[in-house]
Amino acid sequence: MPVEDIRPIKAGMRDHYKALRRALPPRQKARMDAAIARRVASLWQYRQQEWLLTYVSTPIEVDTTAIIRRALADGKKVAVPRCVPNTRLMEFYRIESLDELAPGTFGVLEPYPDPARRLTDTGKGLCLVPALCYDWKGFRLGYGKGYYDRFLAGFGGHMVGICYSNCIRRSLPHGRFDRPVELLVTDRYLRRTNREPACSQNKQR
């Protein structure tokens, strides 16, 4: 039997969740963002890790600026992504202030590509993974460019998805090489997935 092309299905889902987020009243979104930030700071994965890898949020995403400021104040090393020009790859660079960021690919704030600040050890740390939607098993619906899929394929630390509770589904279509996150953090709850942390897998090898 022919394999169903899921690309139109994913495209329709992306449009749906983008519209859902744009419709959030600003005060409600701010409350939800604050609840997620508090839950992230309470995680043992956050407390025990020296490095925090996180995206820099756009207006329709879970806000990460407060999370970044909190992590810096807590003495953590914070790294954020920069898209490599003319590729579908991204690299993480350490920052010490949000003032070090400037608009880059797709208008997203990015760090300056200082080789001395580039993160080369991707075998540890806590990575906050963005998505338009997650399912109960930790699989994600991204923006369709594949940047995070490629990066996460080689990441060996903890992977935590942050997302609004109304953007969580029972299941999502995914490929056999897609990597689910180990924990979902929403404005209403934490949800453990069936995925074992990559760092635990690495210890067993």
C-alpha cells in the first residue's frame, strides 16, 4: 500500500497551532510563560546541570528571556543557537547577557559567532527544545526546517520540551529517527515521557 504523505497534515497542524498561539491574550500568555519558567527552575535536571541550552523565543513561542535571565543569575553557563548560513544546521554559543543578541536568520535573535564561545561538547547539559506542539510521548511538531532535529541527533544531555498545555496532543506523526524529549513542561503540569535520558543511555554504553 502507498505510504500516506504526512507533509500536508503537518502543514495544517502548524497553521492551527500558530493561530492558536497568536490568539492568546497577552496577559494570559504572560501568566502561562511565568508558570513554565517556574517549573523549569524547579527541575532537578535544571539544578544539577552546569549548562543550559535554550532557544531565544519569538512572540508566539513560550518566552525564554526570563528563563535565560534566571539561569545567568543562578551562575549557569547559557548557550543559545545560531543558524549556520546556507545550511540547515545550527551551532550553540555561550552568552552572558541578552544584550549580546542581534536579529539573524528568520529575524530570530542570535549570538555573535565567536569561535571562543562556541559550544563544542554536546554530550551534557539541559536543552530546552521548542515546538509548536508535543504529544504525550515527547515527540514534537516543529517549524519544518529540521534545525533542531539535526542538532538533537547528536546531543547527549537532558532534553526537555516546554510548551503550552493547549498545544499538547495524544499523538503526533513522526519518523523513526525523530528523538522525543524526556519531559514536558507546560503551564499546568509536568509530564514524564517514556524516553530514557540520553545521558543515562550514554552511561550504559
